[in-house]
Amino acid sequence: MSTTEVSAHRQQFALVDCNNFYCSCERALNPKLDAVPMVVLSNNDGCAVARSNEVKALGVKMGTPWFQMKDLAKEHGIVAMSSNYTLYGDMSNRVVSILREYSPNIEVYSIDESFVLLNGMQRIWRSPTEMGQHIRHRIFQWTNLPVCVGIGASKTLAKLANHIAKKNPKFNSVCDLNTLNEIELKTLFKSIGVGEVSGVGRQISKKLEDMNIGTVQALKEASVPLIRSHFGVVMERTVNELNGISCLELEELPASKKQIVSSKSFGQLVLTIDELNQAAATYMTRAAEKLRHQQSVAGAIQVHVRTNPFRTQDKQYSNGMVIPLPEPTNDTRILIEAALFGLKHIYRPGFWYKKVGVMLLDLSDTKTGQGTLFSAYGDDNKRSAALMRTIDSLNQKMGTNTLGSAASGTQKNWVMRSENKSPRYTTCWHELPIAFAR
């Protein structure tokens, strides 16, 4: 039986991964950044959370603080961009919408990665590789984002194939492991460290290396009972997946979050309770929107504050408090009230605060959430739900923060630094790119 015939009778997954996603999004609508060494910085322009290939070649590690690389940046002309998550999220959605034209079965694995089930596509394409190349060219043509495609008989193999497609130019950015013979696969897997396998973190990788399992091929050939006895059923599945036995199904509907956190460091230190209240109300507003988006309610909230531990000259303080709610809710007003109640109790004057955060706890589905015999909110529940739907609809239509709580304030001097942020090219009318005729 030919390789094509074998692959037609087994599960086939593709992992489509955008290369250097944040940097590529910045370059997609700003050609001046093409081939320019660049990094995208975290909140408050702190650390490098994305690096172009040119910066990686200079030895800059992920998470390097910007202030530590300023001399290197001056020497090599490195451009630092503030993170623009509105742009990145929209570009990610555009890529996923393109992928849905190729297959109805998609798992959005992360903001820059999606698994695609290829079964049933054989009649349309001569080979999965041809389909992968078509996907790659279509995404670049429609979004200007470069991607690599990895194809395998399991999700673990597809992710590994994507790694190979990125590192090995001979595959032209699309690697289908199903087309390689046993000798080719063995040679390839022997050259890849075990830490490149999905789910094998630093600690597990070290333990495996201590057991003389240091490559992908060694893990593939490892005794399944031995692996299970040392690492449990999850690693047993990984070994099976490396051997082409699909154990992980596509998760086409994202699971609801068990907790929702909204927390950011301030752009400048905060001293007063009023500024902390504004920040806590702003973050709770965002958390409540996410809560309603996944159709959940919260049974409790946590609020926490801390000073800057790196400012050793300042007095240090950190504290948090959990506030149970009378009954589960997703009403922004009630959640803000609870957050401000907790903040009032943990706030201590005389400290310079660097961060406040809120967390929604004890989440349950809106329709099945446990109520109380004597409702704390009475008939207000229906009016509350209608009001929240109206607010969410207006903010979605007119722009974030069009309508919100007065508790969030208007003059937000504490907001995080974002000194070199690109426009929201694709989601804001006032920031659309402009083309000038010569």
C-alpha cells in the first residue's frame, strides 16, 4: 500500500502556526519594519515577549528586560514596539476564518496556533502537503502573515512537524511526516531534543535525560509502562501519539475558564485609595465582560495589591482578600462593589503601590448556577441581565469603554506605559492605514 493510501486511512492533523506572530502583525501593516530587528514588549514596556529572527540571532532571550538591551538596541538598530493586543487578536481571528474555508474542524490552540483536521479533504487536494502550501500562500496573501504547517497522524506529531518545518528549509515551511519513510523519520527524530515534544517541559525533560531518553526518537521507542510508572498517563499518551496513535481529540469548543484574572502593573506608582479604586473597577469591568462572554457567573471574587519588590528603598506591602457573593452573578456593578469593599479592607496608607488585580472565583454556568432560596437581588436579576446585554452590545458596536462604570474614573494617570504602540489598524475607524498616491 502506498504512503498516500496509508495516510488516507488514518487521522491526519495539521498545525498552522504564525511565525513570530506579534512581530509579524506589526510588520503586516507597516512595511518599514520589514527586515528591521524588532521586539514587542510586555505591559508597561517591560520585557521582550516577541523577537524577530534578526533579534534572536543576536542572542536576545525571551523575557529580557528592555532596559538591559538598550545598548544592544542602539548598536544594531533594534526597534521596540509596545504590545497591541487588539491588533493581534483581530489578526488571529482573520487567520482562523481563513482556515475554516479549508476544514470545518478547527481547534484554536493559542492566539497564533490552530489545529486543523484534514480527514475528508483527500478528494479536494492531491496531497496534504499541497493543501498546506495553499493554506500558507492564502494566509500570506490575505493577511501578510507568514505561517508554517506541520502535518501528522496525531496532534503531537503535527506540532513536532511544525517545528521541523520552521527549522529545516528543505520542507519549504510545510512538513508532512506521513510522507517520510521509517529511516527518514528515525534520522530526523534522533536529531531533535526531547524537550521539543509538546507537553515535555523543562523538569520532565531533565528527568527523561537522566533516564537516557534525550531525543524524540528515544521517547518514541521508550517502554510505555516505564513512562507511565514515572510520569503518569499524560506522558503515556504522548508516547502513543509519537507512534501515530491519536489520543488527543480536537477541542473545537474552548472550555470555559475556571477562573478569570484581570491585573496589570501601573505606569507610575500609586499612593491613594481613590486611584486604586479606579484601577480595580476598570479591571473588574474587563473581567465581568469575559465572564458574560463565556456565559458564566461568579460566586466569589478576590482583590489583591502589592508594592514594587524591586524598589528596595521603599516600604513593601502585599495583601489580598476573597469576598464571597450573596449569590452567583455576572453584573459588573455588583462585582465592582465587592472589589472596592475588599480593597477598602486591605489598603494601607503610606505605601507606593505598583499593582492591583482582581480574580473571579467559583465560576458556574449562567443557566445551571446554584441560586439561593431567598434571592439577594430579587426581581433585579432580569433587569440586570438586560442592562449588561445592552452595555456589552454598545461597547462591541461603538468601541471598548464607550459605556462603563463611573467608578473607573476619567483621568487615569496610573494606566500602564505604552510609548510605542502601533495603531489598531483593523478595528478602529480613526486608526485605519492611509495610502497616499504619488
